[in-house]
Amino acid sequence: MTHRSFKGATVLVTGAGGGRGRATALRFAAAGANIAALDKDAAAVESLCAEVGERGTKCLPLPCDITDAPACERAVAAAVERFGALDVLVNNAGMSHRSGFAATDLAVIRRVMEVNFFGAVNCTKAALPHLVARRGLIVAVSSVAGYTPLIARTGYSASKHAMHGFFDSLRTELAPRGVDVMIVCPSFIATRIDRNALGGDGKPVRHAQVTVGRPLTAEDAAEQVFAGAARGQRQIFVGRTAWLAWWLGRLAPRRYERIMARRLLSELESDEQPAGAGTGRERT
């Protein structure tokens, strides 16, 4: 199995402003990589780059909306201009929603797809020539929801299933050109993504995170992503719950669904109310 060294490499991380993305950027920086930190939150990536700089590694803050393809092209070009190359792209940025499908406005589904799927496609398209030139690596951060059902997350699950299909297929195209693709499937991680999920009406619903299994820390997840990238793995499952979901979803799918429903069914909004009819209420 190939072992990659990231010392002196340039690593672009999307969603680097907080949570798992920030932790991932810091982990690659600790290995000696230059970091291109991309996020909509300009202040957050400035803060990250200040921390990376204090640790003796270079970092370029790149405020960018990944749903804007030209903006992604400009961000990648800025990273290459600053560091001279691009070796690794970590498609980490994402968002979620919490609502039963019958109570979800279709605009919410489209928004989640735009960020999670098309955002990753936009960044990959912009980075691809540079990654080919360096025989680089694409890391696509998916989810347990990319291979098993996730109740009250139809749009989120659809976006992650789409990522699996896209990046599995892209791997076959890029293998002859020396570019590796690793799909990351985390279970629940203690970050802001689920706490700031959209409700059925498109408004944020901030509440305590409901999970199956014990949530991982962002740092634990970042360590596993880094280790998988260094080993050249094709797909990794981050956390015990991710492994269990993979096997249980294939060997005993009905049992998996019952376990999930017991833990998450309370998050379903009433299917008898239309989207926007007060079903996206804030929870505490």
C-alpha cells in the first residue's frame, strides 16, 4: 500500500473555518503541509491561518462560497499562485437538514444538494488539472448517510449518495493518471453541522444533536482522515458506528432501520403539515 508524505505538500481544505474542517487542516499542517483554507466565513479562516502560522507552517485564507463555480476556480488559482502547486483537495464542506420529507420545502433539498454535492464537484473540477500534474489526492468527506438510510435527512442522504457515485466513478477515470480518490464515511461527529441544520421551511433549527452511538471529536475524525490519506486508502469508515452501520445495513437492513428510528424518530416533523407551516420551529 502506498504511503504518502505531506511534508511540503499543498493541501486545500473546504469548510476549514470550524469543526472537522479546521481540525483536518491543523492535522495536515502538523505534518508539514502548506494549507489553503477555504470557507464562507472569512474571519474563521483568518483565525485558522493565524494558528497554523504560529505553528510554523504556511496557510492561505480563501473566503469562498463553494456553490459558486467561478469563485472555486479563483480560490484554487490563488492557492497555486501562492504555493506553486496543489497536491491534495479535501472536500469537507457540507450542511444538513432535519425534517421529514413531506414537511420539507423542495428548496431545502436543492440547497443541501448544491452545497454537499455540487460544491464538491465545483472544487474538484477547478483543482483537477493541478492534481493530475502532481499525481495528487482527492478526499471526499461523505457520511454514514452515503450508504445507509438516515431518517428525517432525505436531502442530506441523497447528497451523500450522489457523492459516492460521483467519486467512485471519478476514481476509475483518474487511476491511470496517478490521482487517488479516498471517500471518508464518518459517523456522528460533535461539530456544528447538525446543530445548525435547516428545518423543513429552510430556517435553521438549532438544538441538541441527536445521534446513534457516541459522537467522535473533530480531532479524532481528522486523525483518521489523515491516516487514511497517508496509507492511500480508497474508503475509510470513521468511528465504530460507521462500521456497524455499513455491515448492519447490508446484513440486517430492517434491524438497522428499527435501531435508527428508535433514536432519531423524535426528530421527524409532522408529515401532515406542509413545509413552512410552523414545522421548522427552533428546538432547545
